[in-house]
Amino acid sequence: MDVELFVKLGRAFAAAGKNDEARKVNDRLEQLRLYLRDGARGQASVVPARLILSAPKRLLDLAGSEKVTFEEFKKQASVEYLTFPPAAK
């Protein structure tokens, strides 16, 4: 989120006489400022999970030319799903 965009939007609403919208934008801007100041400090860094699909090049070539069925491809390919624990503070 771009803070400068919220500031400009709030000013534009105020200049147009749309005080309710300007107030909403300013409230959202204040929430964003508080989050940036306090919210992100206590959170542990999370590494996203990783899905790894592996298959020999020959199998990929056969699948690409539709010479092997999906079921045959599934039998020969391997799937690995890795998750990582949250980083320590």
C-alpha cells in the first residue's frame, strides 16, 4: 500500500467536499501507520511452503507431445511438498 496515495486521495475528497469519504481514508491511513509502526514487529518471519514436481526430461517430452497419458505421467513423476517452521526471533 502506498501511503502517499492515501494522503492524496484524502485531500482530493476533502477538496471535493466529500467529508465522509475523506474521514474514511484518513482512518484507514491511521490504521496503516499504526500497523507499520507496531504490527509488523512481533510477527515471526514465515517462509512459504514449496511444492516440487520432478520428472525426467524424456517423460516431459512424451507428455508434451501427448504420447503418454496423465495416469502414466503421474506414476513416473515425483511430488514433494516442503514446509518450514517459522524463523526464531
